[in-house]
Amino acid sequence: MEKITVEGFRLIGLELAKKTSNVNGQSSIDCGRLWQQFEEEQVADRIPGRQDDAVYAVYYDYEGDYTQPFSYFIGCKVATETVVPPGLQALVLPLQNYLKIVAKGRIPDCIANAWKNIWQSAAPRSYGYDFEVYGNRSQDWNDAEVEIFLSISS
């Protein structure tokens, strides 16, 4: 784990219609469906002015800790002034302090295991904007590396 500060940035993509939670695996179902929609509708290709090919998955607007409802968004990084195409949404992440964790292995198992470890850890979470970055090293789903940025209080 590495402690870092990340400047704020803007994403365009898809947001879950309503909050989800980790109770009874509901978030896996809801977030999985949003990923499926993102892929089937080729949303990344519809986002103008993408700054790179990475896809971001963001957990935010927590109603408490990880057991409580939260919002979820999948998108790509764009410039602040980028116009949002019809049918898509924008999300702005503020400057925050993070613990950077790298999940390695088979997707989605390595991601699920990383989050289980996070939930069991004593990390000083702020429950701000947590996110995963699916970049070049995550293309091979059998041998992936996904960066997880966990918002922390200091």
C-alpha cells in the first residue's frame, strides 16, 4: 500500500440509477449489470475527449461505512469542459488522500478479494470517493493488475 494525494478530476460515463449496498451481495449484482451495460453499449467509445484508455469505477456518496448504501459510477477521465453526450452522466472527484492498493490476478476475483481485505483492515477510511482504475495492465482478465484508490482521512 502506498499513501498518495490525487488531484481532482472529471469522468463521463454511467451511474447506477439508485444506490446499492454490500448486503447479501447486492452490489456485485448491481455493479456487474452496470459493467455489462457499459460494455454492451460501448460507452467508452461514446465519450468525447477521453484523456486515456483507462476505465474508472467509483464508489461514493456512502451513507456510512462499507455495509451501508453507496453510489457507483463507471467512466473515463475527461477535461473539465467536456460536453456530456446524451444518455451519459458526469462525475467530479475532488482532491483527496488515498491508499493505493494493487489487486493482481484473475478478474473479478482479485478485485473482490482486495475489497474483502480492505473491509477487514484498520485503514483510516474517509468514505469519500474510492475508485478502481482499469488500465493497460488489466486487459488480460486472467492475469490482471487493477489499481484501487481508497480515500483516507489523512
